[in-house]
Amino acid sequence: MHAGFGGRLSGKGPGSCGMNTGPRRTAHPTCDPGARYEELGPDYYSPRSPARQTRDKIRDIERLNPGKKVILIDAGPQAAAVT
């Protein structure tokens, strides 16, 4: 008898069934004997480039609005003075 995720075997309420009580059969990230530790580098946690951020934001807006195209136009020097 198997309850699955969030299922109940008895009427004691949620979380009363025993999950993961059997032997563990998970794939460990280092199962590959040839795998070696690779340093992430000093810039791994640094913010992404502004151009990449802009490209990703445009893609997000276009995905949220199917059939629409986002075009960026330089606002000029007066727009920079307003902010």
C-alpha cells in the first residue's frame, strides 16, 4: 500500500504517513568517478552584465505578451536628467 506525496494511510492528519523510510536510491552528484571539483571563479556571484539583464527582461515581457514585440529606443539626455 502506497500513499504517495501528501497522501494519508490513516486518519491522523496530514504528515502522519511515513515518507522515505526505505533505503535511499538517489543519484549523488559525484557518481562519475572521473568528475573533479571545479572552482566557480571570483565572478560567479557577481551580477550579470547590463546587456544580458536587458535582453532577459525583454524576453520575459515578450513571453508574457504573445504576439507583441519590445523595442528599446534611446530616450536621450533629457530622460537621464529626470531620473
